[in-house]
Amino acid sequence: MMKTRFSKTFRRFLLSYLIILIIPNIAGYITYRTSIDAAEKNSIDTSLLLLKQSKDILERRMAEVQNFTRQLAINQDIALIMNENVKKDSYNIYGLWKTWRDVSYYDKTNDFLQNYYIYLNNYDVVLTPATIYYRPLHYYEQNYYSGLSFDDWKKTIIQTSHQDTILPLRSYIRNKTESFVMTYIQSLPLNSFTKPSGTVVVVIDESKISSMLMSFSSQYGGWAYITDKDGKPLASAGIDNEQIDQLGLKTTPEEMETQEFIDDTLRITVRSESNGWVYVAGIPRKALMEQADKIQHITWTVTVVALVIGLLICLLLAYRNSTPINRLVRIVREQIGQDSYVAYNDYDFLHGNISSLISDNRLLETELNRQIPLVRDAFMKRILRGEFHSLHEIRAASSQSGTEFQGDYGYVGMIRINGYSGMNTEEILNELQAARLLITQTMRTIDAAAAITDMDSDKIAVISTFASEPGTEQRKDYEKKIAGLRAILETEYRISISVSVGSSFHSLSDISRSFEEARRAMDYGAAASSDGSITWYHETWKETTTYYYPIDQEMRLLSALKVGETLEAKRIVDQIFVQNFAERGLSAEMSQQLIGEIKGTILKLIDQKVIQDPDESEHLKNRTVQIMLSEGVEQVRSELEEIIEQICELIVRKKTEKENETVDKIRKSVEARYGDANLSLYQIADSVGRPEKYISQLYKEQTGEPISDYLEKVRIKHASGLLFDSNLTIDEIAAQVGYNSSHSFRRAFKRVLGVSPSLYRKSTNE
């Protein structure tokens, strides 16, 4: 066993399967590396896109802030009030109020504008979205930069000319709350290179800018920040100013975008083309490769499992495929010999020996083909003599000999060469052999489907088959062919023949009977000095001392009676009577014996207790016993047919009663278990003690509806009663009558009664 398992053939199979297993794994590894690289690139591209989106959003917001200052610059009311000549302690209160009202709604349009103020130099007032400060000091006391005095604030911010000035992050105190802000400053009017008439200051909280960068710290665990073109921080997330200084980021104007790994951190830099701001994001490699790590983990797990399973399958396939070869080699060596064919391996060994076997087989096949005519002739003689015991055996032998029949119906004819009776000299036998050959060839020319064989030195048997029972047309056609045969033989070869035909057969197993009839008809034709026409068996008077009632006829009659098939049973009895009283000349003694045999068959059936009623059984038995041939053949047949009808009627009635009883059991089972949602046809069949297919077909035949429809009606009937006289919900009723869901219950209820359960309950209550 161990030698067989680890033979050379086994190892060769195993090596082949391992190579097949390794190839897809190599391809899988290449795909895996490609996937990892693609995942890494995708993560980097996604991070870069996210940073660009943050840049674009911030630039749009700052553009909105800039547009805000441009709108203020072209506002007529602001321009008028900025250019008014203000006298000391003389204020245009209405003008200031109107200007404040015009600008107060801007803080609703952009969250960057929630904290802005406008300084009017001529009035020395500060306008905010919330109020008007008539003294700048009052505004400064509540809103000021850490480390910047009031005078410095006034001098450097609100009284100095600014053109889109942006101050980097600074500590800012607003209402005693500290935060870091970025400041945007624009002087009014625009392009004020000297002392401006007014100044717009927008204070932007760092948190509003940092919120655009929070995804880098929250999602990736990294950091991000923004600096102006001079490298001063404007906003950050996940990193402070001190850490920003430690990074020492240096970018050149040519490098608008950079991507590089520094200390296992992907650093992405994007420089704005519009204002020169630098956007920097840092993402740890571990977070960046999280997706790739998942792919790697899954890939290696699947690969290891696949390799283990694949190796086991390789071993199994190698063993399974090599074992038959090893066994075959062992058998060949045992049967042919170890030294039958010297080969390098088992395949060559089998190839050489199998080639020799094929060559020998071809020689044997050639010899068998030469023997086929003899095999066919032997088959023909066996079937004519009735040596086969079953139809299956006939068909198998027919196929083996290459004999084809057109159907199960036909005639058996016998052709005798006239003028050679009693002549047995060598010369006469040679002449008869030549004559038989000529008759056979001529007959095959006329009827290619006929099966022909020699029976004696001067006789030939011909089997002609049809797809259906031969009638008058087939008989005329058959006679025409025989007349043509006789004409050709007499005209061209001067051969005289006599032809006899048995009665038609209805099964291949009945060919022997038709042949025997043809032989008898031939003897009758010779004794009657036939005029050369066909002698048909049914046209001869048959006088015999034996009756016709074979065992197979008796078995067929019993089978027909047991299942209550009246017509079939009558047909068999009619056939028996025709065979014995119409086509045979039975003596009175033989006729008595035949009637006794038929009566015995019926009594045998009655004794088997197929009729359950004892009185009926006894009555039929007495009636059968009292049948006498003295009453006449027709009266006997009529009496037998009446008894057969009564037996079949009783059997069918009993069968119907049993079927009705089974249907009642099915209904009772359904009524008892309709509330079981898992009730199946198998459970119903088990409760009545019958197979599933039987009860399904029986119930459908008896009632005209499937069991499933009856079950549905029973459930809906009980459900309608519950809807009428109970307070259960529809869902509870559905579960109680055997439905898994209220939806299927509602559909079934409407299908059976035509209305929904709710409408039915409503109508019954009303």
C-alpha cells in the first residue's frame, strides 16, 4: 500500500498539481503587490485631494471676505459719511445709524464675517454688526490683541493704509475670552496710499480655518497647518507653532506640490498660486497604509489557507489518479507478465501493452464480423423455434446479431422450393443451395426489411414486421410482394415455390407461434394441392387434440382482474375463445378441460381474498363452479364475462371505498393540524400511512383540488370565525391559524374570500 501511494506515478501527478498550484499563487502575489501599490497611491491621492479641497474652500472664503470689503468700498452711504466734514461733537446720528443698518447683515452671509468692524476716521467711531462704538477705546476694551496697546492698535491697524493685508495668528481677547485669530485689513476707499478715510477689519477665528484641516487629525491621526507666503502660521490642526518651527519646512516657488516620506510620515505640501499660502499635511504611514494592511492581512490569510487546502487536494488527486494506473499496471503485469513490455515508466508500459491488446482486438473484431451472418442466422432459428424466455432476451440477442425489426407486429411466412421432395443427392443439394440464395437475394430486393433464414434444404422462413397491427392493406401489400417474388423466380430462374403464412403476431415473443402456424399451413397446402396462391393459416381448418391456454395468458387475466380492468379481462377471454373454438377444432373432452382451466383461474383469484365481502365471494364461487359447457360455448363465454364484470365491479368498489377513506383521513389530519405553520405534505402522508405522491394524486383526482388549497380554505375558515367573534389582532389570528407572517395571511384571505381581513371584520361587525 505504501509503495503504491508513493510510486513514481504518484510523485509525477503530485509534481504536476504542485506546479499548477504554484502558478496562480505567483500570479496572485503579483496582483497582491499591485493592489498594495494601488492602495498606497490611492491613499496618497486621496490625502492630496483633501488638502487641495481645504485650500480651495479657504480661498473661496477669503475671496468672499475680499468681496465684502469691495462692496463696502462702493457703498454710496458709506462713501458719503466717510467724506462728511464733521464738526467737533457734531454727529450725523441718522447717517451713522443708516450706515450701520446697511452693513449689519453681512455677518449672516459668511461665518468668516461674524467678527468684523469698520472704523470711520472722520467720526472716529467703530461700526460692528452688533452696535456702534462712538469711542474706539470702548471697542478696544472689549476686543484687543494681547501685547498691543490701544495707541499701537490705532496707529498700526485702523489709521494706517492697508491693501488686503493679512496678519498671522495672534492672541486675541474678546469679551474676556482668549482665542487665536487671523486678521484681514482693507483701507477705504481702495488704493488709499495716504491716511485712509476708513478701515475694514475682519477678525477670523483660527477654529473656523482649522475645522477645514481637522479631517487629517481625526481621520488619519496626523496634522495639518497653513502659513502665509512668509512662513508665518495662519491656522493649524493637530500641531502647535513650536512643532511647526521644528519641522523646518522649506519650499521653493517652483514646487507647487510635493509628496515625500519623512520619518514614516507622508508630508504633502501645496502652495497657492493666488496668495502664496502654503498648505502642509502630515499623515503617519501606518494610518495611510491601513487599507493596504487589511488587504495584506486578508491576502496572506487566504493564501495560507488556500495553499494548505490546495496541498491536501493535490495529495488527494495525485493518489486518486495514480491508484487506478498502478492497479492497471499491476493487473497487466499479472495477466501478461512482468517482461511483456520493457518500458521507461508506467505510461510507456501501459501504452505498449494496450497497443498490443488493441491490435489483437482488431483481429478478433475482424473474425467476429465474419461470424455475424452465422450469429444472425442462429438468432433467427432460435426465435422461430421459441427458444427465448423473455422479450428482453430477444431484444438483446437481436441487437447483438444486428437484426433489426420494424415493429412488434407482423407475419412469419415459409417458402418451399417445389419439385425436390425426397431428393438428397449432392447435385440436388447444390442446386437447392443456389436456389435458396437466389430466393433470398430476390426477397431482400423486394422487401429490404424482411428477416430471412434457411430452415431445410428446400425451405426458407421470412419474418416481415410492421409498426402497427397489420390490416387488410398490409395483407394485400404482402400478397403483392409474394406474387412479385414468384413471378421473378419463375420468369428469370424457372424456380417454382409454394408460400404459406401464419396468423399475425403482436409481440416478438409470439413469432414462434406464427412460424408454427406457417409450417402447418404449408403442410395443409401440400395436402390440399394448392393452386400456387398463398396458403394463410387462418383459412385452414385446424383440428387438434390440445387446447390453447398458456401460462402467460392466465397471468395476464389474473393481473387484469386484480386491478379491476374489465375491458382488458374480457379481451383476454375473447382471445382465448377465438384461439380455441374459432381457429381450432377441439374435442368435447379438451373443451371441458379448457373451460375447467378458465374456471380454475377465476376460483384461484377468489381464494386469494381480493373480494372482501364473504357473501359476494361465496356467491361468485358457486356461480363459477356451476358453469357447464353443455349450455353452449357462447353461453359459457357470456356467463364468464358477467362474472368478470361483477368481480371487477367489486374490486373497483372496494378500491373506491379505500380511496374515500384515505381522503377522509387526509381531511381530518388537515383539520387537526391546520394551526401548525410547518405542516407539510410529508407530515400529512405520515399521519394517513400513505406515500406523499400517492395522497397528492389521489386527493386531486377525488376532489379536483390540491391538498394545499384545502389546507388554505380550512385556515381561512377558522380565521374568519376568529375575526367575527374574538378581539385578537390580525397578526395574532394569522399566527393562530398557521401563517408565518400577516402579509401572507392577508394575501391568502383575500384570495379565498375576495376581501381583506380588516374589511371582513368591519363588515361582520356592522
